[in-house]
Amino acid sequence: MYNRGRPIPDKKLEVKKHEYTKDVIGLDQKDVNQEYGETFRDWIENTTLNTVKGLNNFPVQEFSMGTTESFDKFYVRHKTRQVKILKGEYSYHSFATNVEFIEDSPLTSNDCVIISLPFADSGMEWKYHETMKQCSKLRIPVLVDCCWFGTCAGVTLDFTYPCIEDVVFALSKTFPVNKLRIGCRFSKGNKDGLQIYSEHGYLNFTSMQIGLKFIQNYQSDYIWHMYNKHQTQFCKENKVIPSAVVSIALGTDEKWSYLNRGGPFNRLCIADELAKYKYC
């Protein structure tokens, strides 16, 4: 019950039929595309619980079907390189392409790297700065996956490293809209399929419009403020450690070892448990 990362199933935030999509037909697509990217950027930078550095180094914003679509474009763009990830990363990478773990195979100039911040296996910062420094030194292209942003506090999202090509966000872990695949990629202007989709309007404007409504109505710190007390209570009751991500806890006892994802952590996704608590 604690495996698989997912949003808190907050009934107050569920998308009602036609509630968000009734105005999509007839919209000026160029205007929606621009508003979506700019609003998403503001939503990120307006956090007061986290620190965001260097997002302005990535002036091009494009709709992405969650963060996952951006991964696919990154794989293709660097098809001659070896994809490297840390143990415990998003399992999609291992299914979608040939990956090697940084812990088992030292980084080389022939690699490309995908790393999550907060880290997928713990909801904390994990080996981020040391990896970015090494990638910058070796000129290894990097994609930073920030899919857990919108649920965290106390995280420094430092995008100032020159090795970073893509920074990707999504609402799939923040709000109960994970099936709608609402994300945004920030880049320095990549020439790939995602850019072509954006230029020609081959985009899911329904998902974009729903995403806009959420980030216009709920600040990026909303979920953490709403559920932090409940996370603390759950962790105390179950003798686990609260993560920087409000819907994640870390188990240290052997009984939680079945949740180990190959890295050093036993990650509990407590989203469903948090939804059982009464509202603050």
C-alpha cells in the first residue's frame, strides 16, 4: 500500500466533469501556450518554503506530458551517450532505455545523466551537488526531474550548474490529476520533438487548461501547508522518518525493507494515508 509515488487523493481537489474544460474549445492556442509556460514558471518561483536558483537560465518553456515525455526526448537527443542514473531513481528509465547506475559505473564524458530533485527514492536532496559538479567538469548533459516539487519544503533547487540542459516539472504528484499528464519543461532551446510540438500547437490544450486552473488557484506550497501536520502525526504513530516531501516517509526498520527500490532508502508513499485525516 505504500509503494508507487502518487498524489494525495484530496476530494476537494478532484477535477469535476467539465469544471475546468468547458472553455477550452475556441481558445487561442498561442495565447494558452504562452500563458501556461509563464504561469508555471511563476508558480515555481513563488515558493516560500523552498529556494529556487537559476531557473531564469532556461528561458524556453514547453508543455510536457508529465515529466516522462521530456525523458523520452532526452534519451533520443543523446542516443549516442550512455544514460546514467542513481540507484532508486524513477523505474521508468530502466524500462524505457539502457541505463547504468552511477554507483556502479564512474561517470565519463560519453554519458548523459537524469537526476531527480527532490530525489525520487527519498524526497530529499541526494548526491545532487556532487553529481552536478562532476557532470559540469566532464561536460555531461543533465536533465533535472523535479516532479515532486509542489509537495516539498526546505529543498534548494539549484539549476545554476552549466551541465544542466533541461529542468522538468509536473503536477502529477502534487494534485490528483496524474492521469492528465500535466508538465512543463524549461530549457535553453532544445531542437527536438517537444519543441516541434510547441511550435506547431500539437499539444493537449485540455490538460494545459486544467493545469492552469490548478496553479492559478493553489500556490506551490499549498499541499505541504495542508498536510504537513498529518505527515508528522503519521510518522510519529508509525515510527518512520518524515521526508521533505509531505507525502513520503522513510522506514528504517527491517519491516519496511520490502519497499526498498535498489537504493539506500525504504520509501513509503503515504498519500492515501494522509487523505484519511480530517482537514486542519
